[in-house]
Amino acid sequence: MLVALTMYYIGPFFQKLVKGLSRFCSSTSSLSIRVYHKNGSNDEYVSIDEYLIEGWTRQITDSRYTDGTLDLDESHDCSRVENFDASHIHGNTFARQIFIEHTSFDAKRVLNILRRDGPGFDTKEALSELNLKVSGFLVRRVLLEIQKSVDYVNKERCAKLAYKFFVWSGQQEHYTHTSNTYHLIMKIFADAEQFKAMWRLVDEMVENGFPATARTFNILICSSGEAGLAKKVVERFIKSKAFSYRPFKHSFNAILHCLLVLKHYKLIEWVYELMLTHRHSADTLTYNILMWTKYRLGKLNQFNRFLDEMSSNGFEADFFTFNLLLHVLGKGDKPLAALNLLNHMKEVGVNPCVLHFTTLIVGLSRAGNMDACVYFFEEMIRHGCVPDVVCYTVMITGYIAAGDLEKAQGLFDEMILNGKMPNAFTYNSMIRGLCMEGKFDEACLMLKEMESRGCNPNFFVYSTLVNNLRNAGKLSEAHHIIRQMVEKGKYIHLLPKLKGYGRY
């Protein structure tokens, strides 16, 4: 269905809003780039949502939260070392590596003790006999391993063992829990559906001087959604004096922003109504969240209404407002309107950056307009914006989706020549492109290349290669890739998701 969209503003203070009508498709599907295979299947490969929101958050805050809004899954952050005196290894990569390896070994010893927990076995005494130097890194490694093993059958035991270790470690000399470790044990309780225990941990955390933060809210709102308590969680945080919502203007904006990151769009609408009943007025941040929400829900009339209201209330378009409009215009395949908006941004003192151009290119790529993508990619460079890894990846993905492996390969080589090292998503796209052209040997070599460059393959990379090999009847090669993955201990818990895994 085609709808009208307000394209751009005139005047640095929104003194006058000029409505240019631009027709575009009102599809509100995910902003993720999807690469369509020749057999008609698709694979969601890289989501731009988090990148856009992350860029926006960087504009909101001078620095990130220590355990902030965007850190929805802390499990990737295993390399961070906490609660130990690092002064003697400052700048010493080798010493730091030794510390990490030693602590990882200790974590395995702890897990072996915990597995023996049962009647007649004193787990806490056995842990104490290990004579460990407890650190934040050790605690996180143990808890993360327990979290990985939580399933329907053993969830209660996992929660019990995690909490037993959590209590024991908190009693050790020279170590105190942090908000991060509290959040991790809360996440285990949430996965194990121990909701009452999770809430008791929140109270304990606050009593011990750690305020409830956006991360706390994220964990609770994710788990309470399934339990039907989401609205009660919001109400509790609004009333809580211990809820730390810096640097936001008030708790409502903090909650709205958290819900945006979590994509709880329906709940955002309810919280906004609650915000109005509490007589809090919207600001630019609020309007940005509301417009994004209405766009994602396909409520374009309300999108335009908030755009008008934002202007009439005297609020300027900011970094994210323009970013959102560029995405909508790109996705609607309106390159001329997007060019006018970019020019207007410069007129009002908002210099388009890499994120703005990338957002636009993402939309145009989804619309299948690679000519426009190339134009704005070159325009970005002419404006002095250096393409980053994400921007290169978006372009490469667009070429792969268009079936133009040669141009994708050329851009891939160019980014390396310009000192931009491809990430796992970039390699994933290239491997997919090679497989689509039947160049399976080259695709397997690219897997080795990325590892040699220090880029660890993620599950999407393994899945792309294995599934394409299997679909081509190359079962032995697919099995070889799986065996490599298992030998490295990578993503073993995700193996059942690979097509035909049980046949190997």
C-alpha cells in the first residue's frame, strides 16, 4: 500500500514545516538485510537495527553505560577482566593472556566441583579447597558456562548451582560482586524461569548499593513479557527511587529507550500514554522513539502526526530524526528526495556522517536500487566521510543480493586495501556469494582466510557454508566444516540448527 510521507524540514528551529509528498511502500518488515538465494530461500544475515540504535545512543550519551542499554547479552564479553590488580600487567599482552588462560582453567575446576553437587557432598567446602583467587573474570566465566547449559530438563539444577557459586564467591576475600555479576545471575534465573528468585536478587542488588539500571530493566522486561507482567515491571521502575536513568531526562525516556532496543513497540505506545497521564511532556528523544515505533508498526498517519507535533512544539530535528527519515526515503526508493534531505541537513548545520549514508544505502539496497547505492556511496566519500566496515558490508551484501559477485569482490578487496578489516558479517556475505556461484573451494578458503586474519567465524558463517555445501550435495565437505567447528568448541549448543546435522 502506498502512503504519503513528510520528507523534510525547512528552518533550523522548525519554524516552518514543508510537507513534500513522497510515495513509498509501507512495508514494515525488519530492517535486516536479507540475501535471497536462487532457490528462493532467505537468510537474515546482518541486522542494521542495532547499528542504527547504537549510533543514536552514542549521540545521546557522552559515554556508554558500564553495563548499559545496548549490552543485552553480556556473554560475548568474556575477555573483559574484572576485580583483579592489573597494574603489574599493564601493557603486557602476554601476561594478560596467561592470566586469562589460568582463570579459564580455574573455571573448569569450579564447574567440575559444581557438577558433583548432591546429597552427601559439601560443594562449598570443595570449592574452598581449590584455593582459588576469585576475580570478576572467573565468576563471569563460570556463570556464563552454566547459562549456556540451561534447558527445560535441567533448568532448576542450573539455577541452584549458579546461585550456590554466586553466594560462595561473594564471600571470598578481596572480591565483591558487581552489577554485571548480579545481572548475569539474574539472567540465569530468568532462563530457568525462577522469576521470584530473580526479583529477590534485584532487591538484594539495590540493598548492596547497586542501583537498578537499564540492563536490570532489560532482563526483567524480557522475562516478564512471557509471564504477563511487563506492565507491572514498567510501573515498578517508574516509581522506583533506585532506578538510575542517567543521562535521560526522566525515567519515562529511559524506559522508552530500553523498550526500543528490545523492540517492544506495543509496550512503547502504552508507556507513552502513561507518561502523558503523569504530566511529562515529550522532547526530541521521545518523539524520535515514537516515530520509529509508529513506522515499525505501519502507522504512518501517526508517524506524520508526531512529526508535525514535534515541529509545532518547537523541537529541532536531530541526528536520529534525519537518520530515520533517510531510512524511510531509502527504503521507499526515493533517491532524489533523499538527496534533497541531505542538502537540507547541511543547510541547517547537521553534517551527514557515515551512519546517515549507510542508513540510506541500506534502504536503497533493500529496494534493489544498486545504482543509487553506488551514487550515495561515492557521494559520501566526496563529502569526506570514510566508509567504515559496516558501510562496506552493506554495499557488498547489496551486490551479492543483486547477483554481482565480481563487484562485491572488488569492493571487498578495496576495503582491505584501505585498511578496513572485514568482520564476520562481511565474510559471511562473501562466502554466500561464492557458494551461489558454485565456487565452493574458494568459499572454504575464505573461511581459512578470515581465521588467519584473526577474525573468528560466527555461527552465521558456519551455517552459511555448511548449508550451501549440503544443498549442493557436498556432504563430506559440509561434515568437515562441522567437525572443525566442534574441534574448536564453537557453537556446539547450536549444532541442531544446522540443516541435516543429524544425518552426519
